[in-house]
Amino acid sequence: MRNGGSRGLGVGVMRDAPAEGAAVTAGAGAAIRIAFHGSQHRDPDELVAGLTAGGPGMGGEPGMERLAVRTVPWPDPGDLFAVRPRDRFSTSGAPLAAWVRHGAGLVGWGEAAQVTLPAGADRFAAAEKWLREVFDGTRVRDEVAVPGSGPIAFGSFTFDDCSDGSVLTVPRLVLGRDGHGRAWLTTVSQPGDHAVADESALIRVPPADPGPVQWREGALPAQEWAAAVAAAVARIARGDLRKVVLARDIYATAEHPIDVRTILGRLAGRYPDCYTFTCGGLVGATPELLIRRDGDEVRSLVLAGTMPRGATPEEDARLAAALLSSAKEVEEHDYAAASVRRVLAPLCETLDGSSPGPELLRLPNVYHLGTRVVGRLAAERSALALAAALHPTAAVGGDPTDVAVDLIRELEGMDRARYAGPVGWMDSSGNGEWGIALRCAQLDPADGRRARLVAGCGIVAGSDPAAEVAETLAKFRPMRTALDQAL
């Protein structure tokens, strides 16, 4: 396995003309932005055919200028969400992308290159092909050489093959921190971009409070969603499937525009064990690690089975014991853990994840049942390719997957968009971390005061609709309190 250079992602192929249905816009010193239109099931080679043609910074042909990437050691900033770049690096002080746990991680600003993908089961393959060409079209000077340095892309993918809007972005500026006093800054420069990242590049500016928040129900009010749960239980009893994960949404409208730094800071402070993230306007704190790749080692944390925390130590202990002994919750979890092992087993030389039972994961608002899976790859695959192979796990889809996804489309009454899809980052060596986009909200690009929150529950034969509604309320709480301090 290779740990350095873009070779880990493969060799990009330069094309001569844009693909039909792909719009490419670029300018010196501006982001290269690509949006696709048309068929949902195109060949990935067709989808990426024109992405590097005619745009500065995506070179590869003789004489074409390339993106210049430099990573240098940087003074430890402490709180990654407390700083922002000066205007010469980003027109907005809000992070374009972030992935942080226990104070360590990555935060990016500005856009050097970005692609938004159409619906289709091939969206992951198309995204990786595009990313190969971006990374291969770079000149890299990396003085740190750790996972997360050098060229970095952040991504967020739709849950459903039928949904548009998956996004990959390469920020202009990325600040990394390992949580042990080591930090680094990566700059991505395009032809005609003469901004230099010196010690004045980052400044500290307090985030803004959104003020009071008004709430309203989403596609299905709680009572109607409970009826959907009952319908799902009936399908399970009939033998159509074993498990399905149903979600519902609610909407928030704040008094002032929502500053994503405020939300990220509150989530990271209250839920340090989770992965606090933002990408493409989706912001949240997920407890579930879909896949981490570091060289040939892969890790996953599977979560399924939930119980709220108790109000007193005695009640808390009773609820923890009840979760571990619940046949319904353990059954729900076992389907999810088995689905991850089933995918990773043929890809790994070794796989350790066959413990006799799940462990208890304690979060401030809920308990989860968790299983840790660790393996060593048999052949080179990028973190994104592994995430694509795993998605959707039974933790967010169901079992069997195809039947569960069809039932989700029938009963939920909404498009999940990027909720419950893979979200995370990857470097040019193929190393990276991808979580499942849970405990999150999509900020409205047309109205900065509005956000849509989504939460879901695993439904099995023993599920009670009223209890599942209560579970969604517990899962909404992290984002609701991050938006509304009055709650």
C-alpha cells in the first residue's frame, strides 16, 4: 500500500472537450465549478470527460498550468472553529468544509475546485474519477506529510441513488490539527492567484448568534410518521423485509442568518466524541464512522440500537442495562453490523469484528449499541471507494437493502437528500475518513435563516410507533439545541 502522492488514487486521463450535460465555469483566481445535468445513469468516464478541459488549475496537458498545493507547519490554533481566513482567501468567513473530533481534524475555506453530481448509482465512481484528475493535476509541496496534509477534498453524498446533489470540493485553504500540539496549513493556488498565506492569513472573529428560532413540522407530522412506522412493522411481519430505517424532518427559521461556525462550535463542545462536520451547507455531528482508511488499515464503527439518557444516575444506569438486554435493539444492531462485515470481508486480508455482542456508546443525549470493525486491505482501494461499497449500511437503510430503500421511498414522503449519506474527506493518497451524515441540518442556500433537520430510527418487528417518535425527538436534540440556545 502507498501512503504518499496522488498515485494512490490512480492516474487521471485528460480529455479534449466537455461532456454533454456538463457545464464547466472557471476564471483566474476563482473556483472551478462543475455542475451536471441530464441522464442519471451515465458512464463515469462520460461524466468526467470534460472536467479538466479549458479550466485553469486542472492541468495535465503539455503547457497547461496546474493547481499549486503547499502544506506548511502552522502554530496550533487551539479551537479550529474560532478562526477564519481574511477576505483574500474566502468571500465568506464560514467554513466551506470541516471534519473535527476531540479538537483534531480539518477545516477548509474557499473553493479551488468543486463538482456537483447528478442522481445515479455511478455518482461515487464519477466523483472519484473527477478527483483523480484534480489531484493528478497538481504540483505539491508538502512539508508535513501526514494523513490530511497536501491536497484534500471534502465530500457529501446523497442517500438515495435517485437524488441529485452529491458534492465534492477542494478548498483553497485547509487548516489541520492533530490534537497533540501539531498543526498545518494547506493552500491551493490557481493561475493568476497571488494571495500568499502568511501568519496574518487567519484571524479570530466571534461567531454570530442566530437568535430565537421558530420550529415547524416537515413532510410528515409526528402522528402521520407514527402511522408510517406501523405500516413498516406490518410489512416486516408479513415477511417482506427484516429491518427498515425510517426518517422524518422538521424545519427551523432563525431570527438572523445562521452562522455555521456557531453551530459547529456548539456541536463540537457538547459532543466531542462525535465527528463534527460541514460540507455543501450540510452541518452536523455524527457518532457513526462509516470507514477510515490509513494506508492498508481500515476501521468502522457501526451504530444501531438507541436509548435516551436518564435524568438521574440511577435511571441512566437502568436505561443502559435495558438497551444492552433489549432483544429488539440488539436485533436492529446485528443487522447493521453484519452488513458492514459482509461488505468488508472480501476486500480485506484480515477482518476483526466478530465480537460476541455490541458495546455501549455513551453520548450526552443517548446511548447507542456499537460494534468496532478493523481490517487490513487485500488490495488498494481509496477511502471513498470503500465508503461507496458500504453505502447504505443496514444502520441507515435496512435489510435487505433494496427492499428497504424502496419502502423508504414509499413511506417517508420526502427526499432525504444528503442525510444518511457518506460525508467526510480524502487526501491524494486515498486515505481519509467518511462518516454517515446523522444529527445534521441542511442550511437553506436561498434563505440563510432557515434549516431542515432530519432524524431516523431503525424499525424491526418489535418496534412501537410511539417509542420511535420519542427516539426521533432525542436524535433531533443535538441540532435543535445547537440552533436554539433556549431549548
